[in-house]
Amino acid sequence: MCRFLAWVGEQRYLDELVLDQEQSLVIQSRNALIGKTPVNADGFGLAWYSDRETPCFYKDTHPAWSDANLKQLTHHTRSRLFLAHVRASTGTATSRNNCHPFGVGAWSFMHNGQAGGHDLIRQELDAMIPAHLYGYRFGATESEAIFLIAQGEGLDADPVAAMSRAVARVEAASRRCGVLPYLRFAACWSDGERIFAARYASDRYAPSLHYRRCKDGVIISSEPLDGDSDGWVEIQPNTAIETEGSVIISHAFEPGRALFAAKSA
């Protein structure tokens, strides 16, 4: 699995969350406290927004804790909205193109989870990506495929529903090949103004996801960044959230319900 965090609010230096917290993302890369994979050393990535319409990305295949450039970059870069991710591969190669976050236009996306039997359904997932978006298929992960399928499902018009439809399509493919777990999904995605996040699984093991309201913004993270348990809210399975300034809007996120409704129709 993987670990990630996101920030939206007043400008802040990236290292304040990526490096300087009690349980910062870099600490999670070598000692995650929640989830089945304590070490997340198969690369890392950042996406941050400034005055441009599109985000800037920095990725590498080194473990996050050993990258001196990451320390320099996060120490000198401020942003009002950024995503950060450390990767633990579930089967695909350790390569820059497989590191999160992924991007198309103003959108960025990162994921923690897996689709069962990905090696058996990879071609099918590729076929779900619209032709005009396939040029953005740089890597080989199911995560990138889900993001591009969601783009084709109308991410611009309805970011939560489009992502839910994409997850349902990928889960359906996994169920057809019969490899467990069919789908585990915790993700963040952003258009540069808002952050969306969702937590879902086809079984009872949805990857962890939390958020915290601060006086100057919102943090979303795979696990709390400190020991203040009262300050963090666990996002429940089958739920998506959307930030609107410092306000958190909650949505139902139930790809499985749509999947079974389609089967019974």
C-alpha cells in the first residue's frame, strides 16, 4: 500500500507537513503506524499549485527519507494546495512513471490501494481510457488507470460521481477475473481549488484516511501526523469529502452499490 497527505488553505512550506511533523509523511515512508505495509520505499511524489493553471510535479524512485533534493525543495517551496505521496508497490515496477501523483491539465490524483488481478485486467483497464486521454497513460498502475477512466467519466463536471463510476468499472473487471481483494481505494484528487478524497473497499478493509481542520486550512492524510487523536477525524468507508475553503462537505461514495444495481437491472 502507500501513504499520502494533502493540504489546502493558506500558503505554507511543504516541509511543514512532509518532513516536520511527529508522524510526517517521510516518517511514514519508513514507519507507517496504520495499515499492513509499514515501509513505503518504492518512490515518492509531490504536486503543488502556484500561480499557473496546472500543478508542478516532482517525483523520484528513491525512498523519500534518502532524497536530499526533496528536503531542499520542500524547505523552499510554499503552496496553498499540495499533494504528497510515498509509494509501496503492489506489483508494478518501481519507476518514475508509476509514482504518484498523476496529472491531467489542472487535475492531480494520488491513490492508496489495489485492484485484484491487475496483471490480468490491465489491458481491459487500458481499453476503458478514452482515446484522447491515452497519451497521459505514462505508467502501468491501476491507480493511473482509475484516474484517467474518471477523467473520461466526467471528472470536470462531477468529481465525486465520476470517480465513483471509474472505481465501479475497475472493481467490476476485477470481480470478473476473480482475484481478491477486488478493489481497495483511498484517494485524493484536486482541480487546484478544491481537494476531494474518498475511502472505499469491496471488502471490509478500506485503506485508512483522515482529515483535520486547522485555523488556516485542511489537512487530509492516510494517518494522523501527530498524537492529538481528538484533532483528527476518520473518514468512514463509503464516504467522500470535498473541501470548500475550510468547510468539509461529505458525500456518499458507494461504487459497489452502483455495480450491483447495474448487474440486477
